[in-house]
Amino acid sequence: MKICIINGSPKAGESTSELLIGYLMSFIKENEVITYNVREMFFSNTQFSLIQHSDVLIFVFPLYIDSINSALLCLLIELEKRGFENKNINVYCIINNGFYEGRQNHVAADIMQNCCKAAGLTYGQTLGIGAGEMLPFLKEIPLGHGSNKNIGIALQKLSQNILSLHQGKDLFISPNWPRFLWKIQASLCFWYPRAKKNGLKRKELKDKAD
Ligand SMILES: Cc1cc2nc3c(=O)[nH]c(=O)nc-3n(C[C@H](O)[C@H](O)[C@H](O)COP(=O)(O)O)c2cc1C
């Protein structure tokens, strides 16, 4: 089976989407898999043709303002414009977001479902994962265990549907980690240091939020 994965993260460095693609690959590696990144911006006709002639298309991307980012949107518009001869393509998505609750991704999942309808493709399923920025810190933990238990189980369900070309109910999950702890850790170890790196003080962050 020909599977095309689109990494829809516009991030310049390592992304959670890239990590999730790596996890997914361990379930689908027996297939002919190609991966593209929306950061490339300009796809060649050959690349478009490979996307258009896949059996399965998988979009892996971050949630931006409860929606999808502009680079991915441009690609989706271009794909719809070019059209698909093979209308039997099944589309699956893995969306990760910054807030704890994976449920936040439900609007973006609906957008993807509508895009499939517009392009005449079959919408398979979306897996929405919360606390996305935490996942790289958990990468040493095996999937299906400890803090990666929910992610492992959900990825297995999604890949079973991908491999059998079945459709499934959208899944929304968070890592197995207490929400209050994640909130404290995310602020102290991630968001505050990142703000500092960008020349912002904690107080300034709060001022902006008021
Ligand atoms: C411009 C922008 C908008 C975002 N909007 C949301 C949002 O609406 N809800 C949310 O939970 N996270 C939001 N995030 C956080 C990202 O979804 C989160 O950092 C994600 O883990 C990044 O994934 P990536 O590493 O695959 O790019 C936003 C991030 C950026 C940069």
C-alpha cells in the first residue's frame, strides 16, 4: 500500500509532529511510505503526483488558533485545485496541540473532514493529542507504557484503521500525566524560559494576558 505522510508543522527545528510521525512509522513500516514537509513550500509536479496517487494520505500537524496553519492550508487548497483521479484515497490526521486537552483539536478535525468532502476523498479518522510540547520530553518512555500509555493505545487503534482502510470515530487524548503538574512544569521549564529567550519577562506575559 502506498502511504503519503505530510508533516504539517511549519517549525524550523524539531517538532512534535515529526516525533509523532516516527511513532506512527513503527506501526506502518511494512508499506511503501513517503514523507513530505509543508516547510518545503513548493512541491514539484512529481511530488504532487505521488501525493495524488497514494492509497492513504496522513496529515500530521500542530493546532494553530483552533485551526490549521497557513502553509498546510495552501497545500490543501492546491491539492483540491489539482484534483484526485483516485477517489478511493483514505485520509487520516494526527493533530497535536499546546493545551492539555486533546479535545481542543476537534474543530481542526472537522475542517479536515470538510476538506476531504470538497476533494471527494474518504475521511478516515483523526487522532488529537494534547500537551504536545511535553511529548519530546517523554520520548524515552516506550509507547503504551507510563506517560505514553494513552498515546501508544490510540496510535495502535489509528494504525489498525489505516492498514485496513477503515474509518473510525475521532480520538482525543492527553498523555498520562497529572494536568496540574503539567501546568506547573510547562510554565517553569518551557514557556517562561522560552519567553526569556525572546526577551520577555514573566510580568509582561501576564500584562498581555489581562
Ligand atoms: C501560532 C500558534 C498558534 C497556536 N494555537 C494553539 C491553539 O489554538 N490551541 C492549542 O492548544 N495550542 C496552540 N498552539 C500550540 C501548538 O499547537 C503546540 O505548541 C504544538 O505542540 C506544536 O506542534 P509542532 O511541534 O508539531 O509544530 C499554537 C502555537 C502557535 C505557534
